[in-house]
Amino acid sequence: MIKAVIIEDEKTALDNLIHHIQLTSEPVTVIATLETVEESVAWFLANPAPDLIFMDIHLKDGISFSIFDRVKISSPIIFITAFDNFMVKAFEQTSIEYLLKPINKQELAKAIAKYRTLKTHFLNNHENLLRFLSEKDTSRKSRIVVKKGIEFQSILLDEVAYFYTEQKISFLVTRDGKKFLVDKNLKELEEELDPKKFYRANRKFIINIDFVKSYRSYDKIKILVELTVPLSEEIIVSQESAIDFRKWITAL
């Protein structure tokens, strides 16, 4: 049984969400419904963490993100809101999904199933799942939000093999070869990414150390890098950056 808390200040929206949860085949029990930031903070301070949280963003007394400033929340969160401009901020928390109102029953069912999949992936150990969601480097993000068609997706940076730019547009490629549009240039990405894990190989590529298959001297003074995923062109590290690259790739 999944014990859930709903944070929603609109009665109609709350009733609609509960109705849609009941229509799914997921074993969800709503143990509390909260309407405000103040009420939510008080509840989380006084009660054990639920398995799952459904959270609206605009509440009667403010933005729900302010809850995180006052109490630690490690439970997985499904954000449900009428606004799409908070997606990036939502995924900086322990969010596993971001749904837009009006609620679609199929999308809600998929979001809850996603929670179960994550929990199963962590060997049915809920504590491990919470640790995975809550342990974040305070200076480096663990996810990146990308756009595919009209949808936004959150991708773990551990799954990103490399970033590249083409005609002033940035993309990322995942371990399984999927390509996504990124709304930042490589310079901005370089500043945000963990330098121990990601390296700016040249003007066109940022590569993930976990996907470097091999490297060798090229044209005597440069370095040719081969990744474990296919590329349409070679990644060449310049003479000026060759020493820096070798330090990066061999660092413990």
C-alpha cells in the first residue's frame, strides 16, 4: 500500500485528484490532505514521511517550494499544477513527475507506476529510494530538464554520454543513443556540470568520463577520444588542452 499526502488548496482540484487516484489500479491510500504552506510544514514536522506526495505549487499562503526551506522532505513528489514554468525548479527537489492540470487519468497512473518502478529498482527498499532522491550535491545538479516535442523530460546526468552543439543549438545524447534538445549553450552547461565527471573536449563537445572507451595520440600533438556510444564525427582534443585532458581522465 502506498501512503500518500496531497497538498492542494482548491477543493474541486482536490476532489478530482482523489477521484482519479481511485480510478487507477494503484494501491494508494491518502493519509492527509493539506491546503497551505503553514499547514504542510506543521504536518511534516509532526508526522513520519509518507511514501509519496502529490503537490500543487500555488497555495493559499504562498508557493509550495517555500515548504522545503522550512522542513526537510525526502519523499518522492508528483507535482500537479496549472503552470509549466516551474518545471526546472520542481526537479531540483525530490520530484519524479510534473503533471499539468487538468489531470489526465492515464498520465497520473503512469506517474504513480513510475514511483513503483523506482522503488522496485532499489530492491524494494524505500529508504534507499529516498536516499537516492534526496542526496544531491549542493553545488551540482544531478538532473537536467530537456525538451522533446511539446513535452519536457527530466534526465539523470549519469545517463548523459555527451553534450554537443550544432548550428548554435545544444543537444545531449544518452547512453542508449537518444538525442534531446537542451535550452543552454555549452559554456552554461560547462559551468553547471561536475568538472570531475564532464570535460569540455573542444568547442563542440562536452563528454562524460564514464563513457570514454579509449583515447590515443592524434596527429602527434592532439588526442582522439572514442566513446562507448556511436558518434557521427571524431572528438579531437587540441594540443593546448591535451595535458589538461590527461590529468582529468587519470584523476582519482
